[in-house]
Amino acid sequence: MNLDIPEGKDPIAYVWGEMVPGIGVAAANFSLAVYSHTTLGLREFEAARLRIAQINGCMFCMDWRTEREGERVEEGFLDAVTQWRTTDAFDDRARLAAEYAERYALDHHGLDEEFWSRMTVHYSQVEIAELSMCIGSWLAFGRLNHVLGLDAMCVLPKF
């Protein structure tokens, strides 16, 4: 479905801010908080975020790269996320972040003791809670943008 966006309006700002301001503004603030207040490293953050983007099919999200203090993940990182099981581009934390994102989105009932045993070797409980909130945000909002066709209307800013 593609929503009708008035001429000259930014699709995301219009839908999230004007169409449903009581919900959209709060959702946008949560989405922004994930980026502004994360304590997770850039590589594990992006591994999880991009895996959710792939699962959602959100074009905008797959094209976006989070920047921190002038740093971004390397070119080809998206391909590494696709191959998270076998890539040598990931350390254990990035690999687990991609795995957790995938299982959170596709098989959350299958998150078993074996998985949690591996996860807690590399992540604290605080980091797991934070990563879970990030993944939940990306899953919900990236999927919303894709389902409503907003991802096809949005243009990434030029850097």
C-alpha cells in the first residue's frame, strides 16, 4: 500500500508527525532514542539493524548506515550481514547480534537455553535488554515503513 502524501511533504515526517501525531511523535522519539542513547558498539548495532532491515525488506533501512563520531561500517557490511553465519568479517558479538535479530524476528519462540548460554558469554543483561529494544524498534518501524510504502518514497540524505 502506498499512502497519499501531499506534494512537497517528507513522507516519514508527514505520516509519523502529521497523520497520527499522538502515536507517531512518540514512536519517532523512541526510534531516535535507539540511535541517540545506545551503548552498543557500532558493528553489533549495525549487524542487528541491517539483519532486521533485510527481513523487513525496507529499502531505506538497507541503504542507511548509522554514523558515530564520523565512523560507519565498511563497504560490503550488508553482504557480511547476509552471510552472518559464515563471514569472517564479524567477531562473536556482531555474529550473535545478527543471529539474535534474525531469531527475534522469525523464531522468537525458539530462543532456547543453548542460544542464551552463548549470548550471555558476550553480552551483559543490560546489553541484551538494550539490543532487544533496538531490534523491536527496527522490526516494528522498518516494517511499518515498508508495508505503507514509505521506504520507496524516502531518499537518503547526501553525505
